[in-house]
Amino acid sequence: MTNPRPVRILGIDPGSRATGYAVLDGSGDSGVVVDLGVIRLAAKLPLTERLSQIYERLTEIVVEHDPDEVVIEEVFSAANVRSALVLGQARGVAVVAAGGTRPVFEYSARAVKKAVVGYGQADKRQVAQMVTTLAKLPEVPAQDAADALALAICHLHSRAITARLRSVGG
């Protein structure tokens, strides 16, 4: 049996001050990091300017890497309504930047932690360390980039499980 065609996944961890991204080429449940980074935004800039910069940079990343699928963290409930609204706006910009022609998948933070670390209550340090190990990175990436990579790895594993179930169930 031959390996399926590699899929290129763009993971995005949106934020109004820092948006992490990771581009992962994967086949089965293993992947290779193609690009990884953080779009850092000055807190003093108006929100509309930060959202515009997120859009512009993510659009550049999409054009440069041409991902097959995009994955982003699901909205979570926040005690601070303003923070939740700002995060929702950053998420919306990220989804639009991904382009209407690519499927966008969402996973909860708990599901990502469980898929990557094996424990849904894992802390950010544990997630960063595990993605470093799984992706065979030479050093632990910045937190937002690590979170984006965790999303991409979670999605890659989910795809592999779905493929196995389809091959068994027909």
C-alpha cells in the first residue's frame, strides 16, 4: 500500500497582539514543518490596524505556502467579554485570510492538548515541549507558534484516524 499524497496544513493560533502560524506537510500521522512563526503586533496600534496586519500577513503566508487545509482553535468562553470579542475578530480575520476555497477545521483547546500531549488539561509549556519532540525541532518555538503547530499536528492525527476508519469500514 502506498502512502497517501502529503497534505499541507496551515495551523493558526489567532490573537490580537500575537498570531501564531505553522505550515505542516503530512502523510498519515507524521509531518514535516515547512514554516513556523508569530505575527507580532504592537499593542498601542488600534485594533483595526492590528486586524488588518494579521489579514495581510496571513494572506501572504497562504499565497506562499498554498495549504490544502486550515485549522484554527475553536472559540472558548472567556470571563472577559471584551477579550472574547477581540479574539473572535482575530479568528474571523484568520478564517477570511485562509481564503474561501480551502476547508477550515476547528478543534477545542482541550482536544488539541489531548491529541498532542495525551492530557486535555496540559499546560502551554507541556504542549510546546511535546510539539518540539513530535516535529523534531531543534528548539522549543515561541508559544503562539507552538500552539499553531499543535493545532496542525492535532488535525493531521485526526485525518489519519479518519482515513484508517474509512479503510476498515468501507
